[in-house]
Amino acid sequence: MNKLVVVGGGIAGLAAAFAAKRNNPALQVTLVTGRIGATSLSPGVLDDTPWDVVAEAERLTGVSATWSIDPGCAELLGELGIFSLPAAGTEGGPLERPLVATTGGILRRTLAHASAILDLKRVHGRTVLLPAVDRPHWDSASLVRSLNDNAYGLRFEESGATVLRFDDESFISDLELARRFDEPERVRWLGQQLLRAKQAHPGEVAFLLGPWLGRAADSASVLEAAVGAPVGEIVAPHSGTFGVRFERARERLCERLAIALSASEINRVERAGSELLLHGEGKSLEADGVVLATGGLVGGGIVFSPPSFGAPADGATKIGPSFELSLKGLEGAIATQHGPAFVGSAEGPVLDASAWPRGTQAGALEKVGLVLERDGSLRSFPLVFPVGDIVASCSRTMLTAARSGLTAGERAARILSEHAN
Ligand SMILES: Cc1cc2nc3c(=O)[nH]c(=O)nc-3n(C[C@H](O)[C@H](O)[C@H](O)COP(=O)(O)OP(=O)(O)OC[C@H]3O[C@@H](n4cnc5c(N)ncnc54)[C@H](O)[C@@H]3O)c2cc1C
């Protein structure tokens, strides 16, 4: 028993493949990456509990939370090489959490972040300058107004620093602009512009830019050295820049650990004696064990499919579950913590009442997922281990997904080697 297939290449699947290979180097591990999921759409900040829940708890208790990053997660993030980890806290001690600004115009704490993102803890006493560039999704005047309404004593100002160099840079995507900052010459040019803006400003400054500072290279640290001031990115969900950095780091890590990557999709799982067969487009994979890391509704592991979908014009003839797994052949029930979910009517659940978050309570669309056996496996499938966003009612955060992947990868490696002996 030496073949483990991890289906889903987000942070949970990558963590599982990493832990499996670390714990059993003889294991043949294949990571099936599928399409873009939540990890690639996320902005590159890593929480274990949604940040607004933490902020609300701190507000209510008046006590500042102390946090640490699980050592296994810290090791994985260190191996990926694209994150800044707080210096203390990896061994369970308290850490002072980084403070980041978002394109929503708020400041918030996080546990770790992509190294290109500016940690505002580093800018105390400085004015943070945002360039007034002509781009969609970048309204520096509104951002400055909103960010200045903060409880940390931080000051933000618009700056005349030139960031865009060519006409088309007013409308190309963030990701395309980031690609241009993979070029050392372009980074040097930007360094000169920022230096000029720094010299024109009385007092110490820092620069907060969009998610543009390179897809591959760490341009933020090169710029800092050139400008002599902190330079980094704002937190920008959906830009895709972090996603590309993550995918490249995933590729490098898999190559180092001899984890095979397969950029395909799996449609169906079938039992074949003691093995599982995973059928995808035009090819099948044999597995002794499977880590199911296909994500929730965002990643595509779970699909909204109320009985009325595909029903005859005069309506559905039965009432049934409204969510299903995208991968066929696994009879695991989809449920939320509060019992079998969403059986409302043939039209599906009353989404207005249950789907969306209320206060700090996650909405049902975030909770829906697979309910697991106590050992983390799937009912009737003892060698299938769901991890990450596909699991019911766990926090939809990067570190929760990574932790569950690490635990399942380690367990899968142990069980498969026991079966082999
Ligand atoms: C916009 C956005 C902002 C976020 N912000 C934060 C934040 O600030 N802090 C934080 O901690 N978390 C944040 N999150 C949540 C966090 O990104 C997720 O909880 C985490 O990435 C989930 O990882 P995962 O590996 O479980 O799922 P995913 O990253 O969704 O990975 C699932 C993968 O499985 C693949 N897949 C699905 N079906 C198949 C199939 N049949 N065959 C092959 N592959 C398949 C998908 O293509 C995808 O690549 C955010 C998420 C989003 C979308």
C-alpha cells in the first residue's frame, strides 16, 4: 500500500501531500491540482479564526488575544518561502500579530501573510503613502479617508509617486501589472520614483501599493532596500497575484519532495478491490488512500444543486438535498453542524434566511460540508480523508485548512504503511 492521491491543490491538499511525504518518504504521492480554488483567490493573509470574530471577541472582553502558529503549519509555510511569519509564537509562545490594510479600507490583525504584504506594525511614526494611480479598484482618496479612521495612531496620505509607466497600465489586470514587476529593470525604475516621493515628503514615510509587486520575484524587499523605507502591498482579495505566487511555490515544493503534480480534474471514485480508482478526463489514477481536498463551494468540491435544477418545466417531483459533492461515487452525507442541511423545498433552501453570515456567525454556505468519522475519515470509506473547506462547520481559513491537511496527510501515511507491513 504505497499510493496516496491528494485531490485538490489548495493549501489543505498541499499540506496533506507535504505531511504524507515527510512521514513516509517511500510513499508515492500524487497531488491533483484541478482548477483555481479559494486558496488562489484569497489575498495571502493567514488566519485560523476569521479575523472579524477575533476582533469582536477582543472588543467585548477588552482583552487582546495572544496567538501562536502551530509548528507544523509554520514549517510548511517556511518551506513554501513566500510568507512572513512572526518571529515569536511558532513554539507556542505569544506573538504580536501583524497588522494589515485591506482594499476594503480597514486595518486588521492576522497571524501571517505573504511577504509582499506590508505589515503596518513596522511603520509606526511614519506616514503611509498610497500612490494616486488611475486604475480600477484603486481609489486612493477613499482608501486614505477610510484608513485614517483607525485606532492605531497610523497616518495615511495620497502621494504623487509615479507607479504606472505605460498607457495600458490604467486598465490591465492586477496580475498583468504584477508580471511587469518581475522585471528587475522595472523594479529599479519604481525604486527611483518612490525615492523621489520620499525625498519630497517631510518626515519619515512608508509606501502602501496594490497587489502589483511581482508574481515570482520578491520585489517588495528589493524596493525597500532601494528606497530605504518600508514598502509593501495592501491586502487585495480576488486579484490573483497571491494565487500565482502560491502555485509557483507549490510547484517548487512538490519538485523538492518528489510529489507528482497532475493538473487534471477527477470526476468519479470507484472501488476496485482494496484500491480506489479515480477517474478524470481521459485518465484514471489508482490509489490505496485518498485525501479529499476539493474545497467548499468556492473550490468546487461542493456544488449547489437543488431538486428544481434540471427538473421538468412543471417543477421538481421530489424534495432532496440541495448540495452534492462534485466528485461522484462517495456516499458521504453532506450536512452542517446543525443537522442535515437545506432540505427546504423543491426550490432548495431558503437562502435569504440561512445562507449569509449574521454578525460573526458564518452563513450556512460556509458551513456546508462533509461530516467525518471521529478518526477524520469518511463514512464507508475508511481510506478517504476529507480536509480543508470541504469539511462541515470548520473555520474557512487558511491555517485551519492547512492544519487539517497536515493531520490527514500524517495519518494517511501511517495507515498506508501499517497496511503495507
Ligand atoms: C476571496 C477569499 C478571501 C479569503 N480571505 C481569507 C483570509 O483573509 N484569511 C484566511 O485565513 N482565509 C481566507 N480565505 C479562506 C481560505 O482561502 C480557505 O479557507 C482555504 O484556502 C481553503 O483551502 P482548501 O485547500 O480547503 O480549498 P481550495 O483552496 O478551494 O482548494 C480546493 C482545490 O480543489 C480543486 N478541486 C475541486 N474539485 C476538484 C476535482 N473534482 N478534481 C480535482 N481538483 C478539484 C479546486 O480546483 C481547488 O484548487 C479566503 C477565501 C476567499 C475565496
